[in-house]
Amino acid sequence: MDFRQAQRNLELIEEVAKNSQDSDEPIIDEDDLKEGKVEEEGEGTQIPSMPFSDDDDSDNNSKDTFKETPLELVDKEEAIEDKAPNDDEPVVSVEEKIATQEPEPEEQIFMNTQIQGQLDDIEQEDNLRSKLSNFKYASEESSSVQVIKRSNERKLKSKKITKPKLTKTSKRTKTNSNPSTQQTLDEIKISRSENILKLLSGKHGKVKDMINHQRNVEKKVKLVKNKNSNIITYDTYNSEEWLRIMKLILEKFPSANDMEVKQVYHYIYGEEQEQEYDNLWEASQIPLASMREEAYNEDNQIDRKIPNIPNSTQTRVEVMSLSQVMDDVSIIEESKKTTIDSEREMHIYEVPDSTDDEDSRIIRVISGSDEVASIVAESEFSTETESTSTQFFTADGNMVDGVIDLTQGSFKAVTKLFSPLKVDTLLSINKNKEKVQVAVTRTSTRFSNLGSGPVGLEETPRLAPDEAATPPTVISRSPQSTRTPQATRLPNPNITVMYEVNKCELQSSNSYQSRSSEDIRIVNQYDIDVRDSQDEYDSATEKCLIEFAVTNSATPSVQPEDVMNVISSQSVQKLRQDLKTIGLKPVRTKAKMIEALMAASQVLDTDNVDQEQTREALYDQLTSMIKQIPELVSKISRFEPITMEELVLQLIEVNPFADHIDESTIKEWADIQGITLRNN
Amino acid sequence: MMNSSQFSDSQTTSLHRIPTFYCCYLLQSINKKQSFYIGSTPNPVRRLRQHNGNLSNGGAYRTKREGTRPWEMVLVVYGFTSKIAALQFEHAWQHGYKTHYIPMDDRIMKNANSGRTVHHKLGLVRQLLANVYFRHMNLKVHFFSMPILDVWNLNKFNIKMGSNEISVDVSQVSQETKTNLEQASDDDDDNGACSRDERNLQLVTELYDNTVTKENEIKEIIKDILVLGERNCNLCGQCYDYTSEDDTMKMHIFICPNSTCHYEAHLNCLYEKFIEEESGIDSKNILLPNFCMCPGCLDEMSWSDFVKISTMIKNSFSN
């Protein structure tokens, strides 16, 4: 390389460098210089490493991350500069003059490992600094350093992408030093990269354009970065500022004094709770004094009046989240140890939870002792409630507008509900008592299915206070049932559960027999016969009471739950075979198979596993169904050919179960009955 | 008991009627004894002439084959309650190896190419007549050829007909022809075959004409009753009137053709009565009665006979 070329390069660099305006960065410069030496020593070639070259690997042994690339770039540039004196002896003096900060060559050799170590340290420091800058008050300098570093990094990346060609030519380049030591280090950095580019390409105008474009891009990136950094840092206020803010807030919002709080508490809970309980949760379970007076128990058998609650004008609903309920285990267990106070009155409300599916229900017990409430829970008919239901207890009987008010603190929860038919839970209770009597006010997840559609939370407090006060007069009795396992385990056949239902619900209650068969709970209820429901109408009130009794299986009906269990436990293959043998339509999914078989088991009313008899029963059922269609009967009686579609449609109208029956089954049956089927 | 007025079928546009004579028949080629043809027709006389080419109109493609004509109608199964039922029988008879009326295990022919003998054809008839579906129709078998009747009686496949015996009839003339035939074959005369063909047609015509005439006689008898105007059902007491303009008055009724009886009742009343009686006996859930007799003269009739008369009345005397 001759001197003239170096001179020319120098001039170009200066020209470009005039544009750069970034701040100083002394540390890096120094390191860069040092590293330049190192690399010169280590490597025979002066090819810049990672960002520029693809064939120089050993150069990067200590610097792998992208974080290091800015430094690296500078290093390479320095190295390039330093190359000149070594390679070309006549230039050495000039170059050394230019590179004023350069150490002695002997030192360079000596410093090789030391420099390496230092470089590593600096890199670590830089990394740490860049990380910390996200969390700490970023000082002007450090942040600027970061920004520059990053910008360089960006630049390098983009250069690499946009101009891969240039890197290859770099081998030919000879160094040029930067004489303008007065310029800021940033300026140097940028200008150096520019210079290299220029040198590499030889097309100065083009390089200029590229660099300018790159700068524009970087500015945008910086802007974005700044925004981002604002988001990342969390130090909007320091602790003193926070204290001040708190102070201001406290001043702005006056807090109630203790007396006021006590007054409110007293107003809500009365004196006795205030004295006896300091725990809000426990306090909530204490019935009102007025209610205690009214409560009575004649012989543990007769329904009791639900007293009017004095404060019932106030509307309030207490609802808990499930997690809250589950948290409150300790109280429940504690309460279970206590004896039953039979004189306490209560209601159970079923609060359909709109957020859950219809299976999960929340039962509210109003103003009753938790012990009794737990019995109520246990005597709930459906076993499924065990897992899904939650009970709520309030000291106040009001439940009007469905607003969730957790601040009231007046709840008590039971985590587990038991089937009324289960022995173990009831055994202890029933030892001394003939019957457990429970007043239940129902607002309907179950019955709502009959027509009201999805149950929202708003619907739930259907009972106005006065309604709640009307005595629930339904007594349901569950005498021993033999078929279901639950029923047979019953220790005492005379568990009485009272349900208060809306009259309309009662009237439509027959229809829930036709509910979908998958719903076990309904199936369970279906087992419980409505007895004397017509007689026990209380027409004066909206509510009336029904006496439920578990069927004593005098009628040979199979407990659908049993069938369900049997069916659902079978394999798909077995189910498919069952479908075929009974003569039902083949379906793909197991769920549909179960559904069809369940429907069949209910309609056919046979607990017989004998397939032939099942088929006979199915034919019998079809005949009975046809006999409900006089028009069709008269047609058949006249040997009039009827179409399959017509027949099936009419059968489905009579009983939707017909939809499950396979057409070939119907054909077979039609042949047997002498029905002439025709095509359209 | 259901009110018969419920069943007023004034709404039906095309009235169902049990055909006077709808039959499935078996043709046997006189020249090629092993050639058979199974078909169905409401008018076997016309159809036989078509098969033998005596009538130019009407399809007889299969029986046109060289050397097969003339054809002899060796037997007919008749008494079908509808054209549909007859076609079902015909198809089952033609496809004995796959018909659903015969259980897989009982089939005497296992594939389409098997069972071409007369034994198979007759065996199939026995099987089909034994089927529960066709038993409801009280079908009758009529033979026009003694040799075929012999084969029938041979019952090579030993097919049980069940409790209900199928009424099997043989034309008296055919017994005579048997002897004639023997003579003819002895003479080895071509005229014998020709005369045999003609004689067969006579026998078929005889059967068909008898049936049609019988029904026309019944129709006349009933017409004489119906013109009397308003009549009462002997069972429910409610009236019907086929002289009325009101179609709702013209419900399905049955009038016993027995000249000494003339028992009249709504078809539905009779149906109710029979079903009630029958299900009371063996507590079966049935849709068609099996054992019926005219409540007036106590003549045993099949339910299809009741329905046949009733639908004939309904079709003939209501618009």
C-alpha cells in the first residue's frame, strides 16, 4: 500500500466524519486499540471477524455474542489501521504518528493474555450494564453508551444483510488510520465503519447513500427503543414520592373511624354477635335472635314455618366464589363437631351459577345453623352435587338482587355435599331421629331446564322475602328402594326432604321425566316419584310443596342410573353390538351409543339383558306407539302401503326414541305386523 | 273403543283398494321343461297371452326367447292385499337367494345361479307363504298343472308351513288334462302341446273369471243394501250413508255378502272388536287380526277378506 492511497482514504474519512454527531466514549476506544493489537498478534490475516467475514473463526474465540459486536467492529477497524505499519515498513512512522495512543510493540506482545482478560471483563461489565440499565436510573452516559452500542450493532447487522458482497473484498483492503483524534469516539466509530465500507466498495457515492439510509433507520430504531425503555423501567416514583402520594390519597379520601365501623357492624349483626364472635365468618352463621324465638320443632317430622325476617326489607345477596368457599375448611370441620341445633331455622337456596355449567349449583342456607345445613346438603337428592355444589350460609334471609357482596362477610360455607341416600353421612344423624326434616327453597337449576332456558345469576333470587317466609309444605320421603346401590344402602328409609317449588314448576314437573337421559341428576329425580302432588297444591301462594318419595320399586322399572352405569362401563365394541342386537341405529361416538341405549332402556322398560327379549320389547314398544296414531292404525288395518318416512316421522312424533331405532329394525317389525311398506 | 268417526278417510285422495285379483305366477315352458318364468299381474289371462305372443302389446321380452314358447302357467299365488305386496312377493320369489323374507340359514338357494329347478321354485313359494308378513294376506295357491302339484306335494326341501295351512287349489280341468296329456305325449303329436297351451289358458281364464264374477256378485248384493240410504253400524250404532252427498258419511264399512246374513258394520269397529278379542286371548300386541269371523253368520273369513269387501265398497260407491 502506498502512501498516496492512504492519504486519499484519510481525506474521504474526514469528509464523511463531518456528519457524525454522537457523543464521546473513551473506554471503548482504548480497549479497541488494545484489542486491535491482540488480533494482529493472533492472526496473520486482518479480516474482520464475525460481522464482516465468514472464514475467520479463531478470531472470535473470546467474543461470541452479538453484544460484543460493536466492540468487535471497532477492534477490527483498529486492527486494520495497525496493519499498515507492520506490513509496510515505510508507512510505519506515519501511521504511528497518526495512531498516537498506540502502545509499544513489545508491550503488545507481552499484554496479549492480559488484554484478553481485560476485554472479557469489559464485556461482562457491558452486559451487566446493559441489563441493569433496564431497571436502574439510567445515567446519561451509560444510556447513551448503550444506545450507541446497540445502534452499531444494528448497523452491522443490517450491513451484513444488505451488503454481503462487501465482506469478501475486505481481504484486499489496506488500512487507513483516523488522524482526527479530536473527534469524538462515536464519530470515529461511525466514520470508521463508513470508511471501511467505502474502502471496500470504491464507490463512494453509493456508500454514502447507504450510510445515510442506515442512519435514518437507526434514528427510527432509537425512537422506538426509547419508547420501549420507558415501558420497561418501573421507577416512576421513588419511595419518598410514593409516601407523598399515599399521604395525599389518605387526605383526599376520609376513612371512617372505629366507632363508625362498629356502628355499621352492630346495625348489621346486632349486639350478640358483636359480643360473642370476633370472627366474621362464624358470626355469619348465627341466626337472628328473632328467628331463634320463632323456631320450634314438634316431633322432628312436621314441616316448620319459616319465620319472617325482620330486616328483610333490605336487599342483599351473599355469593362467594368457589375458591373462597374452599378456603374456609377449618370452620366447617369445627362446626361439624358441634351438635345439631334442631330449633334453628333455615332455608336452602339453590343459586344457579351462571358462570358454571348447569351442573354446579350453589346452595344457600339462610339463617340457619351450619350443622343443619350440612345435613340438608347431605340429604340433597343428587349425588352429583357432592363435587359441584357449594353451600352458602348467611345470617340474613334476604336474597333479592343477586349482587355479589363479599364485603358483608356473612357467609359460611360447606365444601362437601352428600347424597341424602348415602348411608355413611346420614347414619349418625338418623340414629336418634326418625326423620331429618329440611326445608328447601328451590330456585331451580333443575327445573329451569324445563323451559326457562339458561339460568342467569339475575334470575336466582326468585324468592322475595315474603315468599321466603311462606312455609314450605312439601315433605319428601324416600322409603327404601331396592334397586340402586344408593337406595339399598339407606339405613333409614324415612328421610324426609322438603322442597319448595314454584307452582308452575310443579305443574311442569311431570315433563322432566322426558329429560335427556345423560343427565344423571335428573334421572335420579325421575326415580323419585311425585306423590300426591296434585293434592298438595297450595294455590294461595306461588309456592307449593311436594312430597317426594323414592319409588319402592313395586313397579319393575330399572333405575336408569344403574343402566347408565352398566352401559357406560362397557366398551365401544360391546355397545355397538348392543345397539345392533336391540335394533338401534348404528352411531359412531360412544356418547351417542350410550344415549341411544339409555333411551332404549328407559322406553323399553326392561332390565333384562336378554337381547331377544329386548328386541321383542322394542317391537312391542313400536306397536304400542303406532296404536297412538289412529290414522296410521286404520291405514295399516286396511293393508294400505305406507312409506317408511311417513311411518318413522309419525313414530318420532309419538316418541322421540323412535329416532334411535334402525330402519331395518322397523322393517322387520313391519313385516311381523303385516304392515306393507312402500317406497316413495 | 275408538270412535269410528275418527277414521273417516275423506281426506284420502287416491283410495287404497285390495285388488280383485292380483297374482304372482310361475310359467313353465312347454317345450323346455327346465325353463321357468316368475311374474306378477292383476290379470293373468291377458298376461299369459302376452307371454305367448297372442297379444302384440305388452312386454314379454324374457319369454320371447327362441324355443321357449308356448308357456304354461303352472301355478298362481293370489290374494295380495296390494300391488306393492304382490311385487314384493314376486321379487322375493325371483331372488330367493337374497330375499329378507327368508332367513339366511333357511334359504334353499345360496346364490343367483342356483336353484333353477321346479323344486326350488315351489320350495320358495312355500317359504314365502310361511313368512309372517305374507301370512297376514291369507294368500292362496292355485295349480293349473298336476305334475307341478305333485312336485308341490313332494315338498322336496321339507319346508314347514307353520300352523296356518295355505289354501291350495287345483283346477279340476287340469286333472282331466293330465290324462289327455299322457295320451298326447304317447301320440307324440304337436297338436298335443298346442292344445295343452290352450287348455292352460282356459284354466287360467276360468280362475280369473270366477274371482272377478264373485266379486261383482258381492258388489251387486252390497249395492242393493247401500241404496237403501242411511244405515247403522251393527257394532257402534252410528250411521253411515253411501247415498249421501257428504263424503264423511261414506266411511269404510263391511257388509257380509252372505245372503242370509248381511251383517253390516264399520270396518274400524270390526277391527277394534277383533283386535280386542285376539289380544285378550294371548295378550299379544298386534296390529292385524288373524282369526276373524263375521259376527252375523259366524262364517270364518280372513281379515283381508273383510278389508277387500270394505275397500271395494268404498271405491265403488263413493266418488
